[in-house]
Amino acid sequence: FQQNIKLIEVTLKVFFQDPYCDCPINGWRKRAPDLKEAVSKLQADENVKAAVYFLEDRFTNAPQALLHGDLHTGSIFVSGTRKQQDPIEKITQQEKQQQGGAGKRRRLPKREVVAFDCEFAFYGPMGFDIGQLIGNICMGAFAQVLHMKHVKERSQKQSCSMHLAKQITEVWSAYVKSFESLFRQHDAHGSDGHNDDHEGASEEEGKNAKSSQKKCVRTLFPGNDPVLIAKLLNGVWADAHGFACLAIIRRIIGIADAPEMRVDTAARTKVARVALNFAYKQLLELPSSPRDGHVEGMTRFCKALSKAITLCFLTQ
């Protein structure tokens, strides 16, 4: 996946470069031409350029994990929840023929989450995927006001926006829980138990060597150290925070559109200006992000998002 050079270059261009210069393929001119002053201000800010440069460096030089590369709400399938007594699904006639029997059945899972459109997959910083997803959820939250057909719907749409903002906290909490579980699980199991270096040794020698190896791995991988885990998660959040901002900015300025905002140009411009200003301010806060705990950082981010959402509804 690290050889996925062409699509990595595409991401570099549309995510880290084009939105921050007067690029002819940027779509804001057609979608919201009255944003010219706000766009020019952001593109001229040297602090923004420094923040984007830092995030681009993380993107290209921190191969921490295999990533989807283009993760957003449109590239995720989630099956519906099921009751404890799962329904039984009869397999298709074709499957029956392939299996050489009739009447066989399979039990459906309670819930499945599937990410698709993985052509941008590569090895990069762990915060990139979840940062993109958070940024995309923010866009959905901002856009709810644009689908308010009557003033009587204000309360309903604003509640929907706040619900989406809350989902960011839920997503991050689930991420942290999985991260901590997998980290400690790795420490508990030590190595994967496979080592070809001991082939040819006696059974007793092999056992002793593997035992020594596992002890060594556990010593070198302090998965139960809460301070270390918190430090790593703080770093992931710092990256995710920045990439979320860039995801919002590129959907407003760059070539990639925000389908949620495809409505009246004047109304769209008002909301896009609030969203862009939110991402702009958050981007400038990045230097302090690594020093903060991920819980505090997430809380502050969501509070600022809620204020920006409220402002969106006041401007309509």
C-alpha cells in the first residue's frame, strides 16, 4: 500500500496544497463566490501555512498504521442493530447448489460495519482516517440548517445538528476504547508466537527460546502503562484534530464538494463562512493540542463546534 504513489499524490494535492493557494480547480468560486474575502484571509495567513505544512509532514512521514485514506460518512456501511435472538437467513439457491445441499442456513451478525472505496489506502498517521471522519461529521452538523424548510423546524434541525456533534464524542470514545484494548491485548500475548529462528532446535530448547522471547517482548512493550497509552492517544488526537480542520476547509474551498450543502447559494455561503471560520480558528490552536490531554482537547473542540452550529442557526 505504500507504493500507492499516484493516489497518495492526489491526496497531497487536494488536501494539503490546492485549498491554500489560488488554484484554478478550487470549487468555492462556483459554489459560494461571496467567500472571496474569507478564503483570501485564510490563504494569506502564515500560521495556517505552518500548520498545514506540519500536518503534511505527518501525513508523509508517520507510517503508523494501514489507513483507508478517504474515510467519511459516505464510505461506511453500518447494518441495523438486531435483537438477541438473531433471525435466520436462508441462503440463496445458488449457494445451496455450490454447497451441494439444501436447507442449510446461516446466522446473520448482530451488527456489521464495513468501509469501502479503499483505493486511497496507504500507511500513515493513525489520526488521519478518524480526523477525516470527524471533519465530515462536522460538515453534516453545519448543513442541517440548510434543510430547514420553515422556521417551525428550527428546533428539530438544531437538535439534529447537536446530535451529530455528540456523535463525534461517541466516535472518539469508541476509538479510545478499542485502542486501549488492543494495546493491552498485544502486551498480554507478547509476540504472535511464531518464530522460525528456532527450527531445528530440540523441543526443550525451542520452548525455552520462545519463552525468553515472549518475556523480552513483554518487557519492551509496556502495554499496561496508562501514562504511555494516554501519551500516544494525545498524539493521535492532535493529528486527528488537525486533519479534521483540513477536511472541513477542503470541502469548502477545494475541488471536493460538500453534498450536504447543495442548496441555495446565498444560504450556503452563510453556513460555509461559519464552518470555514470554525476550522480556521481550530487550525490555529494546533500548537497547544499535543500538550493537552485528548479528553480535554475533544471536549473543547465539541464545545466550539456547538457554538458555531448555534451561530449557523442565528444567521438564517
